Amino acid sequence: MSAIKIDPEIMHGTPCFSGTRVPVKILFDHLIYGYNVAFFLSQFPTVSRQQVDEVLAAASEQVVRIAEVVPA
């Protein structure tokens, strides 16, 4: 099962953690503002550490792919 679900019936299609109504963007907002993953998980107990790890790994892979395509 994917860590992210996009469903027009849930949060108007905003990408959310599967099985929750927590938008993935909120994780990145927390990280940008200096909060750690443990704090994020304490605020959103319906999200699992495994889901967070999968989302961060996928984001990392996307950044690497973009860096490979875009010349320095």
C-alpha cells in the first residue's frame, strides 16, 4: 500500500497520508519550520513513522531525478 492517497472525496483530492485526512504538505511544513519528525508524529498520531519514512524517501528520489535532468 502506498503511503500517499489522492482521493477527490478526501480533502478535495489533496495528497494525504493513506488512511488519514492529514495532507502530506503538513509534514514538509513542519520540517521547513524546524520541527522534527517525532514532533510531527506527536501532533498527527494517525500517521505512522513508516508512512513518513516512505514519503521522505520518495521525495528524496524525486529531488535526485530532477537534479539529474536539470543542468547545474
